[in-house]
Amino acid sequence: PGFAFQEFKVDNTPAAAGNDLAIVLRNGLGKDLGSSANPMSFVVDVIGGTCNDVAPPNPISVVDGGTGDFKWDCTNVDATTIEGTRFKGTLKLKYIAAGETIEHTVTGDITTKVE
């Protein structure tokens, strides 16, 4: 039980502009996460740049057993970023589970190569 990053990719191609970092998050906590009243937030802190949500915004909730597709535009990833360059960041997910009132924070690291 818990969270899993089912898929992730850092893409420097012009076609991916604005969607430089993509992550598929699987919710295995046994509870729905987030709602319109208590939206979840997912922040990425990267070395040598910043990553911002793209439009449309990232999901505000992920049902139990479901997945959420998250995308960010990162200032340190663009067409000039060399393929194979190391990408390192810290992911911080804040959420309130369905039926609860306390906000939880889960932090993890991502290290991969730019594709």
C-alpha cells in the first residue's frame, strides 16, 4: 500500500515543450485522495531550475486504486538540454484523504536521464 510512480519521463524535445516532466502516480493507500474542497498539490523542486504546473492544471484528486497524470514545465529542461543529462528533483505531494481533515505530506526523490 502507498504511492507508486508507475511511469515517469523527462523529455527535452520541442514537441514536449511545456510538458518536460511527466509522472503517473498510482494511489494504493486504500482511500481517495483530494477533492474540490481539499485539492491535493504536487510540487517538484529541482536542482538548477524550477518546475511549474502546466495547463490544464494537474489533478486535484486521485481515487483509490486509480492513477493521476501529472505534468510540469521545467526551466532547466528544454531543446538545448543534452539527451542523457541527469535530472534530479524532489517531489512533494500534499493531500487530505477522503473522510479526513489532516493534511499529509509525502516526499520522494526522482533521478533519471533526460530522453
